[in-house]
Amino acid sequence: MSSTTLESSASPVEEEVRRIRALLEGNQFDAALAAGETLAAAVPENRDVLYMIAVSLRHLQRIPQALALLDRLQALHPGFSRLYQERGHCHVALRDAPRAIDAFLSAVQRNPALPASWRMLESLYRMTGQAENAAMAAAHSATLAQLPAEIITATGLFSDGDLIPAEAILRAYLLAHGNHVEGMRLLARIGLELDVLDDAETLLEAVLELAPDYRAARYDYALALLRRHKHVQAIAQLDQLLQLDPANRVYRTTHATAYVGVGDHERALGLYRELLGGAPRAADLHLSVAHSLKALGRQREAVESYRSAAAARPSYGDAYWSLANLKTYRFTDEEIARMRAEEAAAGIGQVDRYHLCFALGKALEDRGEYAESYRYYERGNALKKAQIRYRPESVERNTRLQKEVCTREFFAARRGAGCQTAGPIFIVGLPRSGSTLLEQILASHSAVEGTMELADIPRMVAELQGREADNAHPRYPHVLAQLKSEDFLRLGEKYLSDTRVYRTGKPFFIDKMPNNFRHIGLIHLILPQAKIIDARRAAVACCFSNFKQLFASGQEFTYGIEDIARYYRTYVELMEHWDALLPGRILRVQHEQVVEDLEGTVRRLLAYCGLDFEPACLEFYRTLRSVRTASSEQVRQPIFREGLDQWRHFEPWLGPLQQALGSMAEQAR
């Protein structure tokens, strides 16, 4: 796209912002202020407009007004580095060196590529007799002076969240000048932010080939590996970093997180507690300790650690939600009052607010206050949905393409392909459908390994898909038609190899990633002997249970009633396709049937998997193992029928959900 095209595609607001910026650069501050105030009337929360008004006010010597506007800008955009730099300039004009230093430090902490802030810090430190700090600021200025202007500009944009223009500048620079370590690393960091993880990993590998001693790049590489669920490889990178800097708390914290990723919660717990010894009021560490304790089934200790996290930071929404997410915890009157007050506070961040909303929804539901409970659930979902970019059309398009590509003729032509092992057991379906219960039942069998929701099939799909230039015409699943028998065998063997780290050698193991129902065609091609269990729950109960759940990551379809209903309908449609295509290959287990006839269902489940009956499967709640999903505490108790119809307490507000589900809402259990 040419610069002319970019200019012509700009919105009227963007064009006016450019005009005001040009007025500032031409020292026409009165005109810039008038134009900025006019534009602010139309877009009162626009970051760049408010910033330019503040700059104009300072140059016009209206410092108190400029500072007041910067306070407002900080409330709206607290991460914007240049507002702190501008505040520093205002305090310089007022000859207030201490406040100026604080402001410029706040600026460079958020954005290290601010030459003006470093220069001002050097001058202010020298003026106040802080020679060591002045030398530090001068060193930063010298480092920036050695970098190309494009890299500095892109770093500034990245730091302020302007990822797309930063990416454009970097790609143009690297295309024109070839490899540049800082430019490549920054482009990789943009990839991490935009969730383009394969590109980020590749770029960081290239950076480390050029600069193997670059610790910051190696740490970014470890983060990319973690984001791609390559936990073993990430641990290897972090081990290297810790050999060089064993006291580095950032490295140590990420190291512990990587052990959580491989399911070694005992090791992670020890590492987190070592860190907590040096920072006993660190709320995030208390939370991490609690999560590992929960996964290990040590609920009483987990509750105390969650409470410690909330005590260390009273507005810490995740701490309260984690207590609620135990499903068995009951909040005290004092805790509910505190949550209400924190959620209503003006200065609370959005993430803490929606965590508190979900926690209050659960707390009030447990007390039978269903109307207010629903209001909090509804508010929490609305806040969360505003932060995500879920589009149901992409899921529905994938379903259509799966049906087009994966036909009887397609599978018949590839009969005999793939890895013929019978070890994997896939449990698929929607979250909150009873899949964790089925996993716990099977993992109670002596021949079955319970693992976790493994990311290997989604990662394989991402690699097959590549980075799409046109989302309307994705490469996957059409790419399956281009693969040969040896490719399917290789992918099946790769799956077994990559998942070995989660297993201890039992003949069978479980992969409980629910969204794998979208990829049963791929699973059948690479592992044709694998068992596939569809965990199904009645539509309204399942959908509303998802609406009440705040997920740690993913499952973005759950934060809107219409989105949930569309996803459920698409799921049923695709499972009907797989049933017709692969008769007898998929076992459907209805959650309501498990509750009402546990032994009959368990015997049916084991027979499908080719396993002998073992009584331990009926006493699944006695099995000691790590469980990481929202149902972790529920599957450590015997089954109670009372949970089946809990959604009916909210029936007065579920008309839109039932309408969106259509005939599925009327299906009997």
C-alpha cells in the first residue's frame, strides 16, 4: 500500500490530528489549541488530541491547565508514556526539579526510547548534584544515539501501544537495511503482542543466532516458547539465563511458570515460595502459590494463599475470582462488602473490575440472590467482551470448510494413513460440559494417564494454517488434501513425542482440550486408532454455565449470550458431521446421564476404551492427581444431582439464550 493510499484512507479525525500536529511543529500554538479543543468536543477521550492540547497549553505558559489536562489524560490512558514526559516539561517550567525528575522517570519506565526525557534527566540530575544518576541517564542517551531513528520511533510507538504503525516502520526498515538485532527483536515483541507467535519465535531464533549473548532476546524467546506451549524448550532457555543471573526474579518467576506448564506443580510451588520469601507482600506470587496448591488438591492451603493475595492488594479481582472459582468456597459478609466497594471504586482497572463482577455473581448466587447475581454476571461479561476480538463467523466458516474437505471419499482415499497407536484418548466438547469429570473417572484407572488440556493439536493446526494473508480463505483445513500418507504418520508421531513430557508411561493418556472437536478430521488422519469422547451437556445448562465462567485464557465465545448460543449450535452441527462420517468412532457421553447412572456410564466408557472395569473409577473423587480446570474441586467430591438444574434459578433472565438456541433449548436431557 502506498503512502498516498494510506493518506486517503485516513479518517477525518486522523486527518485533523495530523493537521494539529503540523501546527505544533510550526510553533502555531494558539491555532493548535483552538483546533484541538474543537476536535476534543467530538472525541473527548482521544489520547492524541488531549496530549496535543496539553502541549499547546504548556507552550502558551498555561501550566496549571496543562497539568490538569494531563491528570485527565492519565486517568483515561495511564500507559501513555508521553503524557509523563509532558508533565516533566511542565514541572521544569515551574522550576520544580523533584517533580520533574519523577515525571521523566515515569516516562522512561514506560518507554525507554524517549531521548528528550533522558536528556532532561541528565540535566536535572547534574543540577541537583546526583552525579551517578546523571551518568546513568547520559549512558541511556548515548545508547539511543547509536540506534537508527526508525528503531527509536518504532520503540516509542510500541511502548505506547501503537503496534501497527510500529510494525510498518520496522518491516520497511528491515527490508531496506537487512538484519538489525534490535529491529528484529522489537518486531518479534510486536508479534507476541498481536499473538503472531510463529513469526515471533522465528525472529527471536534469528536474533539469537546473530547475538547469542543477548539476554533480553533470550528471555523474549522463552516467553514466545511458553506462549506456544513449548514448555520444555522454554525451561531450557530459562536454565541458561539463570546460570548467568541466578538472582534475577523475573527469570525465576517465569521459570516457575514454565514448570506449571508441564504440570510439575510441586516443583513450581517450591520455586514460587522461594520467591515469596524475598517479597512476602507480593500479591501475584501468593496467587501463583494458591493456583498450584489448588491443582494439587490442597484446597485449605489454597484458600489461605488466595486470601493472602487479596490482603496484599485489596482490589486484586483475580484473587477473589479464584476463590469463587473453587466452586465450593463461600464468601463471608465482610468479603462481599469489600468486593462491592472495590468493584464500585472509580480508580479500579477494568481487569480487576470484571474479575470482581464474576466473583460477586458467584457469591450472590450461592446466597440465593439470583437477580443481583445475574446483574453482576452480565456486567462482568460485558466488560470482558469489550476487551476481546471474538468473531463467531470464523468458527462457523471453519465448520463449513471442515464439512467441505472431510468427506467419506476424502477419508476413504487416506485409509491406513497416520500413526496406528491406540494410546491417546481425546475428550472434546464445550467447556463446563462435564469433561473434567470424565477425565477424572478415566484417570482413576490404573492404565490411564490424566494429563491436562494439551495445546498440541491447536498448535499443529496453527502451523498447518500458517500466517494467513486472507482470513476469508484460510489455508486450513484445505491444506489436509495436500498432505501425503507419510505426512500424517509424521504428524501423529510428532504428537506422541511432544506430549510425552506430560506422561509417565501408562498405556493410555487423555488429552482434554475441549475445542479439539473442531479438528476431529485431523485427529482421525494422524491417529486413526485414538479414542474420541464427546462430553455433551444440555444446551441451556451448558451455555449458561459458560456465561458464568471467567476463563484464564481463550474460550472467547463465552462472553455474550448470542455468541455462546451460536457456538453451541455450530458444535452440534459439526459433531453430527463427524458422527455420520465416522460411525461408531466417537462415544457421546451425556453429562446428565453420568449423574443419574454413574456405574452404567462408567462401564460404557471403559468398554469403549477397551479397558477392564476397575472400582476405583466409581470412586474417582479419591484419586489424587493434579487437576487444572474450573471443575477441579467439584471432581474431588462424589456426584450430586442438585447441580443439574441450577440454571433454572436464572430462568427469568435466560429468554434471549433460549431464543438463540432455538429447538436445542427444548431438547430433553
